[in-house]
Amino acid sequence: MPPHHPVLDVAVAYPKIAELRSLLTAQDWSAARTMLDVAEPVERDYLIRAGSEVAGCAELLRGVLAGDPADSAAAAMLGQHLIAAAWAIRTAARAQHVGKEQFARFHDGLRQAEMVLIDAAARTPDDPAVWSARLTTARGLELGQSEARRRYDRLAEVSPHHLPGQLQLLQQLCPKWSGSWEKGHAFAREAAAAAPEGALNAVLIPEVHIEHWLELEGAAARRAYVMSDAVRGEVYEAARRSVWHPEFRRTHGWVLVMNTFAAYFAMVDDMPAVGSLFTALGDLATESPWRYLGDPATVISQFRARALPAGSPA
């Protein structure tokens, strides 16, 4: 059998991303805005994030906002662009490994994003993409748990099961951002239970357990945690409510959701479960959370070889 090569480009899974990138590269905001206007809230959020990565988009978006300050899609996309640029300065390192100058530049970049997003929230308070982005700036600027929750509550008013925003708040609630495991697990359970069966949101359960696993020291402690009956039971139940549910829809975000469950099942060495998800995914994959186990493409290929040996359906 030839070696397997996971497809990590999100545009392959979601062709609208490639289309949006092309429109932004061509400076055609009118057509890009039309695409965003007809998208469901969660898909629109993911598209805005993808669009914010296009080279040269900042100049285009600033021009759009100069002509129409109430264009919240342009504001959300510019905000996400500025957030990503700021986080690239900070890097993903823990706070103790980030230099004073790095932090200063990081916070300056986030304040620029916050200024754009504050104006957008005032002009268009019912745009979920704006509140979703403001959850990230709240965390980076260390505005505290109460302010983050206030922003999430505003988001939930207009988009009750907004997964991108829920994933942002979950990060805020973890100990590394001045939260606690009690808060993080409670929110994951609450949001997963509130969502309809078959929805993507149950991924919050394996997501918070993987975050918890990451914080533990030593292979033995990590393995004991993910293998515990309580954790396993909760993740398998979440899978039954989402990726294994007959109402599960392949809406924007489904590839990340399936990969997150697959990564957890790989951690507990449940190859039939991993295989069922790899079969549904085909070649589609995401770097997260596989990167916690090593090089994503390598790790995925290794587990795929175990879960779907030669001759197995794929």
C-alpha cells in the first residue's frame, strides 16, 4: 500500500474558503460580502477567520470600513487579522517564556484589534462574529473571567450554540488563563448538553479533557487521566451525541470535530473507534489536536495504518 498523506488544507474540506480567498485576493469585497451574508453564523465565523489570513486583506478591509464604518463583516475580519498578527508575536509559548518586549507588542496589536471590534459591536451589536473575536481579545488582554463571560453571553443571545465562540471561552476558563478545571469542565458539559443531538458542540467534552491531559506531568499521569472510567464514559457519550449520531451534519467545523474525537480515541488505543472516524473523514485531517502527539501528518498516518490496516475499507 502507498503511504497515506493526510490533507490538512481546510480549503479542500470547505471549497468556499478557496472561493473567498480568491475574491479577497481580487479585492472584490462586494462578492465576498455576499458570500458571508448568506452563510450560517458558525460557517460565517470560520470563513471570516479564513479570509483574515489572505495576504493584503488588511488594506482592503480598512478601505471598506473607511467607506462604510457599519460593515461588521469587514470589521470582524480585520479584527481577526490583527489578532492573528498579535498572537504571532507572542507565539504559543507559556507566559513565563514570553519576553517583556514581546508582551508589549502583543498587547499593542490586540488593542488595535479591540478598537476595531468595539466600534463594530457598537454599530452592529447583533453580529456574532464580532463577539466571537472579542472573546479572543479579552483573553489576550487579560480582561478577566467576568468580562469574557459577559462577551460570551452577548454572543449566545444572537447565536446560542456558536462553537467557535464556545471554544474561545473554554480556553479562557482553563487554568492557564486564570480559570479552573472546575469552570472549564462545567462549561463544556453545559454547552454540549444544551446543543441539539447531532450538533458539533459535544466536541467541547474531548476538547476540555485533552486540555486537562496536557497540563498533567508525566506519561503515567496523563494515561491514567484519559483512561479513567469517568473521562472515557463522558467522551464516548459525547461521541454518541455528535459524530456517531444519525443527525450529525457535515457543516463547517465537522472535520475538526471528528479529528478531535479521533485523537482522543487514539490516546486510549481504541482503534475501532479511530477507524470509524478515519473512514468517515477519508483523507481530511486537521493539525489540532494531533500536534500534541507529534508531527500531525506523521501521527495521523501512523494511527491510520493501525486503525485501517491494508484491506480495510477507507
